[in-house]
Amino acid sequence: MFRATVITCSDKGAKGLRQDTSGPYIKSFLEQLGFDVVDQIIISDDLEIIEKSLLHYADSVHVDLIITTGGTGFSPRDNTPEATLKVIKRIVPGIPEMLRAESYLVTKKAYLSRGVAGIRNRTLIINLPGSLKAVKEQLEWLDNVFDHGLKILKHLDTDCGESS
């Protein structure tokens, strides 16, 4: 069983001014896949707070997967990609490239998302948009990442050459 954390990055959500629907949806989705979701939190869009939260769950809690939702747009307070890039050790460009390409088939605004993905030690971090609609779509496209990718990262599967 993989362990995960869901982090919603939202100033309004952190202040209780907006209901977070994406975070609970991600948590439920992961639990249905068999993940142990150890935490689901809402934090502000502050760069340092996001960075500290990512470091905490990757380095102290040692979760296998962190999914963030929100803070990936063009607003000056959208700091999630920058915080993620500060903490990851290896970038995984294929994940956000695929998410944007698939999303583009749904909305032409998909390429305005700045989400990134990467690895810190043995933790995979993926940024998703804040929109519940986008989150629902994008989670469906991540099935291979959640299965094969995490197994490789955790040394549970060592054969990357198999076709799927």
C-alpha cells in the first residue's frame, strides 16, 4: 500500500472563505485506489509555507506521493510550481506534459497551467490545478503513474522495459 498526502494551496481556502472540493475528491480517489492517505490539508499560497509542507511530508512523514491542488495559474500568488521546483531533486516533465496535452482536448486553456512534477528522494510530487473538473479529468489519466511509476520509485518493480 502506498502512502499519500493531498495539499490544497489556496489563500481563500486556508482562511475558510472558499470550500475546498478538489482536496477531498483527490483523497477519496486515492483511497479507492488503495492508497493510505495520511493527511489532507489546506494551506495558503505562500511560497515558503508550500515548500515547508512539501519537505515535511517527503522528508519527515516519508509519503510515497504528494498531490497538490491549486496555485498553478498565472496569479501572482500562484506559487505551487515554484515551491515544488525548489524541493524536488529530479524533474518528471512527462507527467505535466501529458496532463496539459490531454486537458487541451477538453479546453484550449489547458496550456495556461504551470503545474510540474518531480521526485524528492522516494516521494513523487504532482501539481494539479485547483478546479474540481480539471482534477477529476487529470486523475483518470494518471493510472500508470500511480501503479508502475510508484512501484519503480519504491523498488517494488524493477523492470521498466515491459510494454503496457
